[in-house]
Amino acid sequence: MAEVLDLDCVVVGGGVVGLAVAREIAIGGREVVLLEAEPTTGSVTSARNSEVIHAGLYYATGSLKAELCVAGKRMLYDYCRLRSVPHRNCGKLVVAASEAELGYLEKLSRQARANGVEDCYLIDAAELTRREPQIRGFAALVSPSTGLIDSHGLMQAYTADIEANGGAVVCNSPVVEGELVADRVRLSVGGRDPAIIEARLVVNAAGLNAWALSGSLLGLNAGTIPPRHYAKGCYFALTGRAPATQLIYPVPEPGGLGVHLTLDLAGQARFGPDVEWVEAIDYDVDPVRAEKFYSAIRRYWPDLADGALQPAYAGIRPKIAGPDAGGGGDFVIQGPQQTGHPAYLALYGIESPGLTASLAIAQKVAQLAA
Ligand SMILES: Cc1cc2nc3c(=O)[nH]c(=O)nc-3n(C[C@H](O)[C@H](O)[C@H](O)COP(=O)(O)OP(=O)(O)OC[C@H]3O[C@@H](n4cnc5c(N)ncnc54)[C@H](O)[C@@H]3O)c2cc1C
């Protein structure tokens, strides 16, 4: 039998959340090793999103999403300034295309305040046109604290912090199975250098694969694993100049925030993500989906020219609630009490706003681990 490596803490998954968690544990003074299956960190969902720093408007008050988005946003802006991570506090407009949608904006404004987002306010059609001459709508909700971030720059900074605090990030190291043993978790690691590890603390931050990882652990009560749903979101890039200087969102659709205009830090525009419930992981963008994009975008940008959209990329949202439940569902962050084992913590359903909330999620996990 292979030699068993004895470790204090192991984080499985090197996306933005796993990296943030390992960083927090390392800063707290514990030995931590992060295991990532792929050749590089941050190549799955953390590389396939809108890179928006969300304000925290939409989420049910009292939910983990609301709490950790609002707290995480503040921490993230401070962190980006401190560590020179490229970002831009560009703001966003949620546009009501018709009078009928105005009620939704008013509700959203109240929801935002209840979540501790105090800076949102409504503007009318004339003010909307003054601010963004190409965008049309009946009214808009202004969210000044929304922004953009270079997610890869952020993950590099988290990695540097892990290493500066004595932790290690090891790629090409898929955890293939494991077992809960007494007060430890034993993990079998595949890849080029297979190993058996026993750790006093294991955090499952495997994103889309979190359910499969928990399912492979002998001794874990399967009843603790929540339902799993995948909602794919495709993006189309705009050829030509962006029609707005800030982010433009329609009113949300079930499962997502609606096909919105987002920008990269260079000001290039892309639209998405839509919502498609899928069973398997597949990142192809079917050009046929563009048709629905044109009609959705023209509700707020009527001058979008035919042929201006090109298939770009797709991401898949890990969710605990499917279309029958309206596609919502909160983050699930299980400490030892919820997993039923003193050494095992698990994160499920870390979809949007997981990037924004990463530092706050990490703090929560560290508290549960303590
Ligand atoms: C379409 C879309 C748009 C989004 N837009 C935004 C946004 O604008 N703003 C925002 O705040 N959030 C957004 N999000 C959410 C955000 O991207 C995620 O919450 C975040 O990236 C999740 O990070 P993660 O580390 O949990 O998962 P991941 O990035 O998926 O990382 C998990 C890692 O675990 C690894 N792994 C899996 N299994 C194993 C194993 N057995 N052994 C070792 N490693 C393993 C994977 O290879 C992967 O690298 C969006 C998400 C989607 C899908």
C-alpha cells in the first residue's frame, strides 16, 4: 500500500472560492495544501463568468447569497485596491423595458435596501437616455457599487497569499475518492503523482464536481448531499463598439439575471448568460441561440445591428434548485455539524455571486473549521 501523507488541511478545488478558502486558512496559521485536478487553477467556472462585482440587489434577505455578496463586495474592493488587482467600479443600470416592469424595479430597490445596499436609486426614461444615449427603457434602477474585476488577477493574488503564508497549491491532482475515518478524511489523489492523504480538515470546494466528490466519500451520510442541477449560460461577443459605459441588465429571468450587457476591463462588450438546464457539462455555444439574444437585447438596445453577435463562451452554474423550484436556491456551506463529520466541510451551489463573495465565503468556512 502507498505511503499515507499526513496533512493538517486540504482544500479540494482551485477555483476562486477554493483559493480564497485556502488563503484564509493559511493566513490563520494552519498548514494547508490545495489540490486542483486541472493543469492550472481557475480554469473551470471561475474562468467562465461575467467578472462582475455584484452589489447584492437580488438575493432573498437573510440568505447566504445576500449576506456574503454584500460583505464580500466590500472586502473585494478593499482587497483589489490593496493588492492592485485590476477592477473598475463602473456601476450598472437595471432597465425596465415597459411600465409593467417598473413595479419590479421598485421591488428590487426595496430588496436591495433590505440587504444593506443603500446606494441604489431609480431614474426615469429621460435620465436614462441622458446617461446612456443608446439604451432605451421606461425607467432604470442605478446600482453605483456594481463593478468589474479581472478574475484571473484576483486568483493570482490569492495564490500568492497562500504561498506567502506557507501553503501550497498543487495542480494535476484530482481527488478520485476518499473515506471518512475517525476524526480525519482519507483522500486518494490520482494524476501523475498518485498519493493517499489523511487530513484533519478537508474542504470540498470542487464547484460543479462537489456533489460527485462527496458522493465518492465512504462513510459520508448521502442524505447530507443536496440536490444537484446545472444551468448553462452562453455568451455572445459584440463586434464593434460597446453601446454603453456601464453594465446594462434587463429584469431577471428564472435561473439567471437575464441577458445583460457586460464589459471587459478594456471596454469590449459581450452579452449573456442565458439559461439552459443541462445534465452534462458541455461548453459549446450553439450559434442558433443568437436569435433569442437579438430579441432580448433589442428590448433595451434597439439599434443592435443584424450579424453583430459572435458566439463567445459558456459557463455552467452549479445549483441546488432546478427549474421546478424557480431556479433559485442559496449557497450551501456545510460545517462539521451539517456533514456529520468533524473533519469534513462541503460547499455546494456556489454559483453567482460566488466570485464577488469569495472572501466572505472563505471567512465563513474558516469560522466553521475553527
Ligand atoms: C455563467 C456564469 C456567470 C457568472 N457570473 C458571475 C459574476 O459576474 N459575478 C460573480 O460574482 N459570480 C459569477 N458567477 C459565479 C462564479 O463564477 C462562481 O461562483 C465561482 O467561479 C465558483 O468558484 P469555485 O471555486 O467554487 O468553482 P470552480 O471555479 O468551478 O472551481 C472548482 C475547481 O475544482 C476542481 N475540481 C473539481 N473536482 C476536483 C477533484 N475531484 N479534485 C481536485 N480538483 C477538483 C476543478 O477543476 C475546478 O478548478 C458566474 C457563474 C456562471 C456559471
